[in-house]
Amino acid sequence: MKLLRGLAAVTCLLASIAGHAQGAAKARAETEALARAALPAAQEMLLAHGEFAPFGMGMGAGDEVVDIKNANQGADRADPADPVSVLRRSLAEAMRLGRVRATALVYEARLELAPPAASAEAIAIALAHRDGYAAIVVYPYQFRDGRIAVGEPHLIEQKPVPKAPPKRRK
């Protein structure tokens, strides 16, 4: 009987680990799809204006990509000196309310590279998923022959924060 309970416990543990791995893979795939949708939008703005203001996007329940505006846009509470913080709060609020399951904060960045390239202008996309996956994808780019030439992306994945062990009772 103890052997059966032990096998059942191991089976449940393995199923839980497999389910978590599948969930993490799905979260990563969904955020990658969101990044693929955000990149052309940033490229279009760069071509049209030579720069772009930070913007947000989200992945809705039906796999649709939606724009996420600053919740405080036009309000007296908005801090024009720090639009990125306001946008971050809007993205977090959209996810908290369940309007989206993944978010992307898209902004311009400078990527410092090893010589000979030294540095490059870049499009950075900070991704977050409700299942805990988070990453930043940085795409170096150059203006070339009237278009945007995008280089190989650099991925920075956030490691999950380890949970504190339960406190022992004395």
C-alpha cells in the first residue's frame, strides 16, 4: 500500500513538472508572437519619423494583438517627464484585469557591443506573461537604403524568482 501511495505521489509530481514546463513553453511562445507583431510597428515608426515614443501592446484572449494606451493619457495625474512608468502601469493593469495575457513594452535603446561594432541603435521589447515568463528582446538596427535593416536579436530571459521555503513550526 505504501508503495502504491509513493508511486502515486511521484506520478503527480512528474505530471506537475511536465505541466509547468508546457505552461512555460506556451508562455514563451505567446510572448515571442507578441514580439513579432510589435517589431514591424516600431520599424514603421522609425521609417516615418526616425524615432518613436515608447508604446505598449498586449495579447488578448483570442490571440489578437491589441494596442495598450496609457491609462492616464491626457489626465492630470500623468507625469509627462516619465511616460514609460505610466505605460508600464497601464500594461500591468491590463494584465491584472485579465484584458490581456501577455504584454510588450516597446522602446528605443542603445546596445553596447564588443568591438568592432562598439554600439548600435536598437529596438527593445520588454515582454511579460501572466504565467510568470518575462524577457527583453533587443533588435539592433541600421537605416540602410531607405529601409530598416534589423540585426540578430539578443534575448535576455528573466529567471524565475525562487520561492522561499515554508517556515518550520517549532
